[in-house]
Amino acid sequence: MYGDQIIPATKAKDVGAPPRVLPRSPGHYVEWIQACKGGASAGSNFVDHAAHLAEVVLLGNIAIRTKEKLLWDGPNLRFTNSEAANQLINPPYRSGWSV
């Protein structure tokens, strides 16, 4: 697979189009407003999707900065093989910028 295409194209005919099983979105903002008003959860709700995606992206940024292969222990929120990477998870605030 390459992007949204199956390579080689001859295999794409064997696979066919994927089934459309997800409900179509009325739009991100409409979903958000409906969820705020007590409707169904938005398709990109924080608990089910957004938090996990953000975690992966942020861990990728740390891997790029350290230039190391990192092993992540999700339940303990730590890297098991790099103290340098662990220091980047929650770095200390500069003087005058604490919360």
C-alpha cells in the first residue's frame, strides 16, 4: 500500500473498494456543537481518538529531537531506555513562566 493506493494496481482490482461503514460527518464544528448539547460524541472526541493521536505525535517529536529509538511505557508515561528523552516529557518551566 502506498498512501491511499494499492501497489501494484493489478492487486487493487482483487481488493476492491473498502466498505463505507462509518457515518458521514456533517462537519467538525457541527459535530462539536451537537456533542456539547448532549448529542452523540464527535468523531474526533478527545478520549477515544484525539488524545491517542496527540500522544503519538508528541512522542515522535521527542524521538526526532533525541535521534534515538525509544521504547515507550504508556501506563507509566516514561521511556524505558532513555533518561534524556524522559527529561523532554515534562521539562521545567523557565523562571517567570510557571503555572
